[in-house]
Amino acid sequence: MRVRVNRKSVVVMAALLGAGIFMSSARAATFVYVGNADSQDISILELKSNGDLTPVETTAVPGPAKPGSSMPLAVSPDRKRLYAGLRNEPYSAVTFAIDAKTGKLKPAGSGPLADSMAYIATDRGGKFLLSASYGGNKVSVNPIGPDGTVQAAQQIIETQPNAHCILTDPTNRYVLHTSLGGDLVYQEKFDAKTGRLTPNDPPSVSIKTKAGARHLVFSPNGKFVYLVDELDASIYVFPWDARTGSLKKEVQVTTSLPKGFEGKPWAADIHLTPDGKFLYASERTTSTLAAFSVDSRTGLLTPIDSYPTEKQPRAFNIDPTGRYLLSVGQLSNSMTSYAIDKTTGKLTKLKEYPVGKNPNWVEIVSFSR
């Protein structure tokens, strides 16, 4: 049987598809997870396409309760699991299964951590949990079992004081981790099959004394690494040599402090939009977010503006579409949402939402429906 196709209808249908109409089957459901240290729980909210947030539920993190005991979070690469690190003894990482339809979390087990960890992250294959201990001056590698639970640490590396961040590079062949007290970034080779870390050559890169190396982020194009420093609120721009797995000499050092700042800097977090066009950093003394445009060719940052945000913003994050930024305040116990101008990178405040006590970590996960 021959089927006649109206050409005009096909053209109209194609235009509607291009405009995003008829995309309901692939519409993304986006969920926000906020780690709350003092209430030892995770606030779960759904981020709507218009930027509104709807509370889903609050999930307790199993383990001995103690104020300030949590909460670095990490999401597995397949988005099926969320990990929460408990910073009170016995130190552990709790695994949650993520329901892709509702965003709800179901505890799936826990495993031991080598110390109180300020930062956790999985490798790009989701087989290992990497963690950095600020008070223990160490980083560690824990295998992740087939059921998603964290196994005992297979490698523990002593570092200069105050390890604060650890990440694999986009190829999953190298690892960078910071020492705030040592003012340096360690460079490691990473065996994705065994999870073994070995020093690269050179094994570390130093920054200005008492700058306080804190958090790192790789540019989406894999050409640059951005480092925010806690003690002077500076931001370093490093070209990244993907072949050798090492940082080249910095091409820029700028500041995340607002104009006219006076006092003691206390920078915290750093993130890029998924397209790599804009970078943001939080500063806790002034409770502000610094915004920068990014030159994709040179990696250089150009200041856009500084925006007031939640009180003591230790953490924030950007949704996978790059349209919204969500910032939490440790002293305000709430979260503010901002719209990101896709052309200029400027932030527009939308709404404030209550979360748990002492929120200090934000993860955002999207699923197609």
C-alpha cells in the first residue's frame, strides 16, 4: 500500500521539531541535590524549564549524627547514583540510588573513607571514588563495587597541608588535586583499570605563597584549567597539556573579589557554564558571586560583574543547559536561583528557596523523559 505524504505537513512538522515543540518524550527532568551539613540530610528539588524549583523531599543521610558532619556530594557518570561523604567518625561514603523519574534517593549502602573528606568525586568511568581530606592532609582512592557501594581505600597518599579538591581530567588518564596549605596543585597519572595514582612529571605546580589552592575546574574544550584560591580569592588560568597531563605556566591571575573590597578574602567554589563561555566563583566574606566571560581560544577571563548572593556561599552549581545558577548559603539556610543571560553571562535573581541547615554542596542532574 502506498502512503501519500503531504510535503507541506512535513515542512511544518520539521519546523515545529526544530523549535522544540513535539519534544515532550525527550523533555528533560532536572533534579537538584543540596547537601546540608548540620541537619545531615539532602534537600531534593526539581528544576523546571522556566527556572522555578519545586521541592521533592528531604532525605536523611544514614550515620552517626553530628552538626557539620557532612556533606560533600558526587554523582556517578551514569547518573544512577549519588554519593555523600560523612565527616564524623566512623568516616564513610553513603551510596544512594537515584530515581530518574522522581529524583528521589534510596540508600543503597555505605563504605569506609580513610578520613574526614572535604571533597569527593568519581573517576570518569564510575569505578573509583577519589577523595581529599582537608584535616588529614591526604587523598585516597576507593574502589566502587558492582552494587555501587564504596569499598575500603586501596591507596592513600599523604599531601602538603589541607588537601581540598581532586578531579580526573576529561580523558580519565590524569588526576589533579590541591593543597591549600602547600599552595600547590599535584599532578598524577591515573590508571583507569586499577585506580592507581602515580606522580606525573613534574609532580606538582606551585602558586603564590598563601594564596590557598582550593577548587579546580576543567574547561569543556579540555584546553584550560581554572583554579580558585581561598585565601586571596585569586583565580589562576592554566593551559592544559592533554597529552602529558600537566599544567602549563599560568596565562592569567585575576580576582574574584568585588571592587572596593576590604577585609580577609575567603573564596570558595568555581564553575563554568557547559558551553564554556562563562565562569563564576563564590566569595564568602562578601557573600558574592563573581562572573567572567571566557575567551575559548586563549582561556583568558574578562570580568562581567559581582552579584550579591546567599550569606556565606560555600557552594553553587550550574544546570546542564547553562540557563540557571543555584547558590546556597551556609548561614542563610536557603538557596537563590539566577537566570544566566546566554549572550552576556549576566545573572538575574529569580527566587529564594529554603533548604536544610548549613547547606554546603549542590549537584544538578538531568534525565530525559
